[in-house]
Amino acid sequence: MTASCVVGLQWGDEAKGKIVDLLADRHDFVIRYNGGANAGHTVVANGRTYKLSLLPTGVLKPHLMSVIGNGVVVYPPRFLEEIDNLKAQGTEVGDNLALSDHAHVIFPYHLEEERLNETGSGQTIGTTGRGIGPCYQDKVGRVTAIRVGDLLHADYLRQKLHAIVPRKNRMLASFGNGLKTFDADQITEEYLGYAERMRPYVKDTIRILHDALREKKRLLFEAAQGSLLDVDHGTYPYVTSSNSCPAGIWSGSGVPARNLEQVIGVVKAYTTRVGRGPFPTELNDGPDGVGEKIRKAGNEYGTVTGRPRRCGWFDAVAVRFTAALAGADQLAVMLLDVLSVADEIKICVAYDFEGERLERFPSDPFVLERCRPVYESMPGWRSEIGSARKLTDLPLATRRYIDRLSELIEKPIGIVSVGPDREQTIFVEQ
Ligand code: GDP
Ligand code: IMO
Ligand code: MG
């Protein structure tokens, strides 16, 4: 197998981190191709919990090569802090990590621009506040963008920042609700300091990956966010600013899509969403309702921002769409144990749009907003399933539930997860 991808098929937090960690040893490289420190990937291993935001999950295994591709946006203090934290926990980070010289850099004015956007009177998205959107805006706009490689050329960086920062100050002042201004000299000095510490990691990652392909190394791509948050294909404008579905691999790493031989689509056994935007199967059934029970049992609070995640039933209409979009070969169904709290389990099999039954995910966001879920109901199992290690250890009702998901999504199920630990995983024989 040349290249595989682990991708989320909902609105993020599907437990991609756990799957990447489980599959990493079958590969030589783990590569992030999109997003930045808006991601929060949790891995429970060796009795410890690791939370990764910007670094690929592969860094937990120093014998593997971890790559931050050109499609990622990097906030240098966060990059360095994450490395320091790992080292403090006893995980070695050195030559096993490469950061693309073409990745774009997040500056303090990006964070401020996002803060003003999100607190102003215009459209708000409910972002993670990590400067992701404004940095990608600059990348596409070109003239106010700075890449990681630029940080290593002091004179060039100083010159660029002296042109960009006054422009940004004028733009930020025009928001009306902002008082903060930035100083080009101060930012230059600060970032030159980061650059010296980042220098050993900065590489031509495209060359590294092309060499890896030539040497028949096995690559594992780790998507950030979920396909419904993809900037082109997700629930726009309530999305992130990159291609989180595998479409982002080619542009975000330089590895041609034709090398991708396996796509593992990761889903929760239910649905969560952080931030604003349509969510047809959201449960708003109060403090004693199933929504709150799922939130508690699944510990559904954002890794990055600590916000309570919105919780709801599994949406087979949405996932059938994203599974096709991602070209998923198989599904990994995660957090199945959480549904043990429900007496009755619902699956959204279609939408009702003003009396019309829709079985395909609508392209028009105004339609999606007004869709009501059409549910199929299944009996719950109400028993602890965290110790199951094979399908036959699961109650019949649980097996029926995952079989039904597979049928509705039209994809086989390859992995079932019944708890956060590595061991709490069932690999389904195909
Ligand atoms: P990611 O962003 O897709 O990597 O997902 P997150 O790490 O943000 O959220 C998934 C959470 O669920 C993490 O806290 C995991 O430790 C946890 N988790 C993973 N698999 C399971 C599972 O099968 N059951 C339970 N209860 N928790 C799980
Ligand atoms: P992982 O990789 C869940 C959401 C934010 C917001 C929208 C835009 O852990 O699955 P952004 O800061 O990217 O501009 O915010 O996207 N979002 C995520 N939701 N999991 C994530 O990452 C997310 N990354 C961004 O909540 O709604
Ligand atoms: Mg997450």
C-alpha cells in the first residue's frame, strides 16, 4: 500500500487521532495536509492522554517520520510549545519531524482579525479563534502572506513585515470595534526568535515525500476537521478554510492523488458539531434529555476551546454524501460505547423539506437549514460494551445498529471502537 488517509466524515472530532495512532505502525510517514492548531486530536496510549493540535499524531512514535505539509497553517509559538510539551512528557522530537517551508505562517494580527470578525455585527462562524481563516485568506491573496521558509531570511522577513503590518493596522482600525495595533519591528524580532528554534525542522517536504514514494515508503495522511467542514464541499459558510476531505492531499502535501490506495472514513456512532451552522439531527432536549446524556458519556467538550459540543443522532444522509466525496473504502465507527446511555437509538435516513422527502444531501444551504430529520428507530442495548474485542462480543442490538449504518452509507465497516484506549478496538474481518 503506497498511501492511506484517515479522514473525518462528519463535523470533526470523529476520533481520527485514535485511528491514526492505531494504524501508524503499518506506515513509515504520517502527514498532516490541512488546517492548523484548530485541530485537537486525542490519543490515549500507555496509560497517558496526548492532545495534538498542529503536530501529526505520528510524533508519538519517534521511529516514524512526521510531516507538516505545505497545506497547513502554522502558528510558531504553538508549534514550539507542542514540541516542548511532548519532550517534557518524555517523547523525543527531532529529525523525525519535518515542517514544510511552504506552509503559511499565522501572525498576531491574524488572531486579532479573527477576534474582530467573530465579535462584530457581521456573519460569525463560531471558529476556534486560532487565526486559521485570516491566514488562509492571506495565502490566497498572496501579497500579505508569509511562508515558513521566509522566516529564515531575516532581511526579507523584516522588509515584508514593514509593508504588511501598517496595512493590517489600517484594516483592523476599520473594523471600528478594534483598538489593538501592531509594531512591525517587535513582530520581526519575535518571529526571528521563533525561526531560529524552528530552523532544524524546516524542510522541502515535497522532495522528502517524493523520495519516499520512490522508495516505496508507506504514507498515512491524517486529515484535520471533518468533510462537512471542508471549505468547498462542507456546510458553507460554516466550515473551516481548507480542504479537509482527501481532495486537500495533493495540494496540501504534493503527493499526487493517484497514490492514495485506501481511505478510512471515520465517524462517530452519533454526531457532534462545535461552532455554528446547520445540524439537522441536533438534540436540543434539555438537561435531562439524551443529548445531554451523550455529551456527558462521550465527554463532548472541544479539545481546543473547551466549548460543549452540540450532540445529535447519526445522520446517514450527510455521511452517505461525505463517504462518497472522500472516496471512503471503509468506515471506522467510533464511540459506540457512548450510545449505551440511550434506550432507543435513532438514525436519520432522509430529510423532510417542507413535505418533500430528500434522500440526498442538499446542495443549497438554505434548504439544509430548513430540513427536518426523518428517523428510523432501533432499540438500544443499555449495557456496557467497552470490553468487547470482537463483533460477537457485542449485544445483538449493537451489531444490528452498525450493520444498519453500513447499509445506509453503502460502505463496509472495518473498525469499531468501544472506548478511548487502543485495546478497545474491534478490527472487522472483511
Ligand atoms: P479527532 O479530532 O477526530 O482526533 O477526535 P477528538 O480527539 O477531538 O475527539 C475524540 C474523543 O473521543 C477523544 O477524547 C478520544 O480519546 C475519545 N475516543 C476515541 N474513541 C473512543 C471510543 O470508542 N469511545 C469513547 N468513549 N471515547 C473515544
Ligand atoms: P479536529 O481535527 C471540530 C470548526 C470550528 C468552527 C469551524 C471553523 O479536531 O476534528 P476554524 O477555527 O477552523 O476557522 O473554525 O470549524 N472546527 C472544528 N470542529 N473539530 C475540529 O478539528 C475543528 N476545527 C475547526 O468549531 O465551527
Ligand atoms: Mg478533535
